[in-house]
Amino acid sequence: KAALVALVVHHYAERFFAAHEAVPPEDRVDCLRALFVQSLKVDGKMCLCGLLAAEVRTLPEGVADEVNAFFQGLADRRVERVPSSNDPEGDAVAVLAQLEGAILLAHIRGDERVFDQATRTMAVAGPQA
């Protein structure tokens, strides 16, 4: 069972990574947001890796590794895209935290608008003017 769950998580992550890489760097935060919107509004679900991350300490090692790879992979891709930021790693973590938190709150409240409210100010982190 654990190997099957790890494979599902791996494919889920690969779908996110492929969508992220398919758009220009300046559109990647919007792309991630759109993927979360699809999970919430189209599929009626939370982010699979966000769900699993809540229980990462009790997951089989292979599954936990894939969940960590999802978050690390997205963070690494963000860091690569904002090298001029004062804190690209912090910016990447903030984007992921905002998306995961927003989808969690929307799911808990049963109101998709909460996600929109929590993420409407998201912007691509870049050079400070």
C-alpha cells in the first residue's frame, strides 16, 4: 500500500512541476495558485501533499519522502526564479505557506471565497524597486 501511495504522490508532484515549468517565470506564482484553485473549486479537494504533510510523522518513509520532495521541489523552483530577491528561500516558503493555509481555511469553512480572500494579494516575488 505504501508504495502505491508514494507513487500517487510522485505523479501528483510531477503534474505540479510540469505545469509550473510550462509557464514563463513571471507567471509561476499565478500558475501555482491556479493549480490550488483547481483542487479546491473543480475537484472539491485540498492539496494532496498538504493533507499528507499534516500526518508526515506517521507516514511510511517512502510516502513521507515523496511529500517532502513535493514541497522541496516547488520551493527550489521558486528560488531558482527569484535569485534577485533578498530572501528567495523565504519567499518560496511564504508562497507555499500562503497557498496551503488558504486552501485549508477554505476547506474548513466550506467557503471557496476564503481562498480567494487569502491569496488575492499574491504577487511574484522579484527585485525590489
